Amino acid sequence: MRRDSTTDDMVHESALQLWAAAQTDFDPFEVPPEQWGPDPVPVRDADIAHDTRLDLDVVRDSLRRLDGTRVVVRQDAGDLAVTRVTPDDVPL
């Protein structure tokens, strides 16, 4: 269980950083979530795997565990994309 928690933390942090960097219409660290708009730029699971140096299947498993709590994930033909991220300092 500890391994999953550590992996989930790594995947979440990577997703947060990559997702924030991908946004071009707003700065998610400066604009409140309710003003992010309907179509933020998603981040692919493969990009998170590359950033964390974790196996793609490990990242996908982690994203599925985090979906609905710390990230919002969209699935497209087996690939996953993070469409929104909840920073750790934002209450769920």
C-alpha cells in the first residue's frame, strides 16, 4: 500500500506541474479553479510516465486511483489524459 501512495504522490505532482505548464489561457496558480473555463489543455499519460520515469502501466493505474479525487481523467481508446488537477493545498 505504501508503494501505491508514493507512486500516486509522484504521478499527482507530475500531472500538476505538466498540466499547469500546458495551460496557455490562464495561470492555474493565479486564477481560481471556478474561472479555469470548460476546456483546459489535457496532459497525456505518456508525458507523465516520461516525466516520472515510471512505466506507462504504473502511471495509468495510479491515474485511475486518483481520478475523481486529485485529478480528473479522460479515457480515449486506452490512453488516459488528465483534464484537471487538484493541488494538494486545495481542500477536496
